[in-house]
Amino acid sequence: MSNTADLLVVGAGPGGMATALEASRNDASVILFEVDEVIGGNASRSTGYLAFQDFDMQSDEDLTDSPEIFFDDMIAEIERQKEKYGIIFDEDLAKIFAKESSETYSWLCELGFEFNRFLPRPLQHSVNRMVDVKDTTMFTTLFETALEESGVRILTSTRVERLIMENSQIIGIATSKGEFYANKGVVLAAGGYQANKALRQRYQPESMASSPYLGTEHDIGDGHLMGQEVGGDLINMTMIPPLIMVGSALVEESIAVNRDGERFHDEAGPYDYRVNELKKQPDQQAWYIFDNQTFKRKSQLIHEMPEEPHKAESLNGLAEEVGIDPIHLKKTVNTWNEFLTTDVLNDPLFGRVIFPNPRIGITESPFFASKMVIGINFPAGGFRVNTDLQVLNVYGEPISHLFAVGDCVGGLGPVIGMGGMRITPALTLGRVVGRNIATDQVSQKQTLENADRIPANKMKIPVVDA
Ligand SMILES: Cc1cc2nc3c(=O)[nH]c(=O)nc-3n(C[C@H](O)[C@H](O)[C@H](O)COP(=O)(O)OP(=O)(O)OC[C@H]3O[C@@H](n4cnc5c(N)ncnc54)[C@H](O)[C@@H]3O)c2cc1C
């Protein structure tokens, strides 16, 4: 087998898979490298919330959305986050993503993806546009079929270790299975650096750097380090927002209570709000309460949580085991169950708008309590790129033949908190870069013009008279 292809893609998460598939469908030869034994990356381990605009689920409900409305929602989110983090937000990428997300939905449907329902996040998505994938293992199975059919060569259990650079151009990669060479480019799609505590320590306070994380152990920042070695400019690296370690699909069917047995927030609200509300509770402790029906349906998500759940045959027993006020717990669960028997769409206590589907209460014994634990899932930081997804150096100049997608890109990361804003951008920009590289649409001229608009580190080297 040849060790040369038009395109070498590092990592088979949604970003890498979309890049490889679209490049191959546009007649490029592609090799996709994956350190894990299977493809899918964190998308296969995720909740599968995806955000699009202008797609048929929206038109079925007569919802009006557009790239402009989507973009404005992103800007509003950035304004909120600017209070807490130093942010470089790439508005050009955001506009491309918003526009192309519509096509990504149709593209996924053609691959065989199916979606359940809208998950409203009214504080962040002003229009209903976030939906959930029926089964996240589709990110592995459907892509496996499509990539195979289109002729992408997939090398699993293969770690990419270094980029090979010659005359200031990336010409290939060194892997655990030898060297490979690229005619048109190398795409970094190796995900984030969440699983690498040493790397997180460079950007996070000590106490946060060792907080738990739920996804693939392989996201140790290899892409970030390889690109950094050849001069790539990393941005938004300190934005590693804390969140409660819980699958959103479990939250849909649970309520959270504090020691007093009281609910205290919208369990499905924005990630940072949930963390803040937990911190206000007595001893900063609270638990997700759910029943046996949920335990059976969501067992994988429950076992992935940082701590095993408490279990008891009755709510009284559960309260005693965990140390929650039993009378209030029972009252809170009853109130919740009664509310779910109505068709009211807005929880009167905290404005929660996401409920179990169908609206089944917490009724079947045994009952469970899973501790709310603060950790991380999504770091925002990655490479500064231009609109061709070429990695830029600190002077805003493209590194020849080096591209990045997904969590290796930094400029879109700061909208993470909106929900559904990681997998769709990875797929969407992956499609775009795969197609552009394969069809030689990457324009050096456009690249250099774009570089001029980016102020970071653009400095004149002083000339010193001898
Ligand atoms: C628990 C959890 C829930 C989530 N839920 C959602 C959600 O509902 N919606 C959403 O939008 N986002 C969600 N995310 C985030 C989302 O899954 C990621 O942002 C997204 O998958 C990133 O795509 P990617 O292709 O850039 O990287 P990844 O999906 O991380 O894939 C990177 C791949 O590269 C491989 N790799 C790493 N290093 C190397 C190397 N050196 N050589 C070869 N291969 C390598 C990895 O093994 C991995 O397969 C969730 C994440 C987690 C952890």
C-alpha cells in the first residue's frame, strides 16, 4: 500500500470523518488516522445534541431561522462569556458555519442519521434549532459505511506523532506505523486536550486542572502540540468552562435536589448557570434524582458519571442513605410528578423547558441519587485559522499545507456553552475544508488578505542600526 495520499487526516472524530469523506467524494485520495480501535471520537460518546438553522424540522414547525439570526445568537453568547474569559472569536468562521449548517443537516440525513426532537435553550438559541441524534453510535456505524464506500483508507490503532516539514511546508506525518506523505495537505482533527492534565495545568488553575472529564482518553492535545511545534498560534486556551458532569439525556429525566430536598435551579439550563447554582447550595452538594425506568434506559450514561449512584427501594430510604431531608424530598418529587401530568411547557419554579419524553414521572422503585460533580468536557482552545481552515502562525500567516478542524480550531470554541455547538461545527467545517482541499479551492491570496485583519501578534521587527 502506498504511503502517499492527497490528504492525510489526523483523528477520526466528527471533524476528521467529515473532512475525509467530503475530500474523497471530491476525488482526493485520503488516509484517515485514528489512535483508537474505533472511529467516532467524542461524538460517539456524546449526548448527540446538534444545532442547525433552516432545516426541515424547523420548517415542519413553521419556525423562522437564518444564518443571520444564528450568528446574532452566537454574538450574544460571546458578550456573556467575555465577562469571564479573554476571547478571540472568529466571526468569519461563525458566518460560514451558520450558513453551511443547513446543508450539514441534509448531508447527515443522507448518511442515514435520524433525530428525535427539539431541545429548547431559549436563553441561548433564540429559535428552536438544537435537536438530538437518535443514537450516537451512528457516528461510528454510519461513518464507517460511508467512508468505506467512498474509498477512504482508515488506519485505526495508529497514533500520529509528529508533522514533517520541509522548506516551510508540511509534507507528511510520522506515525506509530511509519511515515506518510501528503500531496495537498495534512488536517489536524485530533480533538481537544481535556484528557491531558499536565497540559490543562498550563491554562487552568491547579484545582481545576485535575477535575474529572467524561470523554475519550485519547484527546490529550496531540494535534495542538504537533501544530504548535511548527508554529501554529493557539487561541482561547484558557477557556475550559466548568460544567456538571452528567449526560444531558439523563438530565432530561431527572430533577436535582439539595440537602434540604428542594429543587434549586433549571436542571437543563446553561452549563455555567448550573455550576453557579450548585455552588450556592449547602455544602455545595446536590444530587440528580431519578427512578428505575430511567436507570434502565440510561444505564450507560449513569455508569459514566464520576460517582456511582446511591440506590434505595423507597424515596425515604434514598433520603436516609444520602442525607437529604426525607419529607421535603418526597414533596418535591410529588410536585414534579404532578407537574408532568399537565401539558404545561414551562416549569413554574425555574422556567425549565426540557422534560422527559414522554412526560413520565419519578415513580418506579428503586430510586436513585447521583451526586452532582463539577468537571469539564469541552475546552474552547485551538488554532487560529483562516477561512480556508489553514493553521496560522503568530503573525497571521498560513503554515503551508497545514489545516485544522473541530476541537483543534480555537476561533469558534467560545460559543460552546450554547449547546449543540461542537459536533455540528466540526462536521460542517470538516465538509468545507475536505471539499476545498480536494478541489484546489484553497487560495493563498485570500489567505494573506484575511491574515491582515487579525491583530494578534502582528508586530514589526525593529531594525537596529549597528
Ligand atoms: C461526554 C461528552 C458529551 C458531549 N456532548 C456533546 C453534544 O451533545 N453536542 C456537541 O456539540 N458536543 C458535545 N460534546 C463535544 C463533542 O463531542 C466534541 O467537541 C467533538 O466530538 C469534537 O470533534 P473532533 O472531531 O474535533 O474531535 P473528537 O471527537 O475528540 O475526535 C478526535 C479523535 O482524534 C483521535 N486522536 C487523538 N490524538 C490522535 C493522534 N495523535 N493520532 C491519531 N488519532 C488521534 C481521538 O482518538 C479521537 O477519535 C461532548 C463531549 C463529551 C466528552
